[in-house]
Amino acid sequence: MDCFSGLRDQLVTEGKLRDKDADFYYFVEDVPFQSASAASSVVLARQSSGPTIWKMENNNQVTYRDWQTSMMPSTD
């Protein structure tokens, strides 16, 4: 078992992460991670790029990276 799936299983056991079905997990409480990529890697149980994987809840076409870029002040 790799470290990503092991931590995911631990979070599920602790009730912090729930599986809706085999392909969909969601957090039921805040769990701190060092990065968006670390969080997505644990949820997916494989290496992944969090800024491009995470989508906005109210618009699943907008990635975390898109949202983060839109929040940065313009340099014009």
C-alpha cells in the first residue's frame, strides 16, 4: 500500500473523509495539508496536481489554479 492510499484509508476510518462511491470522496471536516497537490494525491490515492484537479464547488469548470489566478491583483 502506498502512502497516499494509506492516509486516505486512515482519514476514512477516522470519519474525516467519506466515500460517496468508489470514485468520489469528500471531506466532512477541515484537514490541513502542505499543498493542494498533497490533498488531491491523498483523495485520489495517486500523485496528482492539486491546482488543476480541484474544482470550484459552484462551478466545476473553474480549477483552483484559475480561481487563485483570478484573485491576484492585476499588474497593469
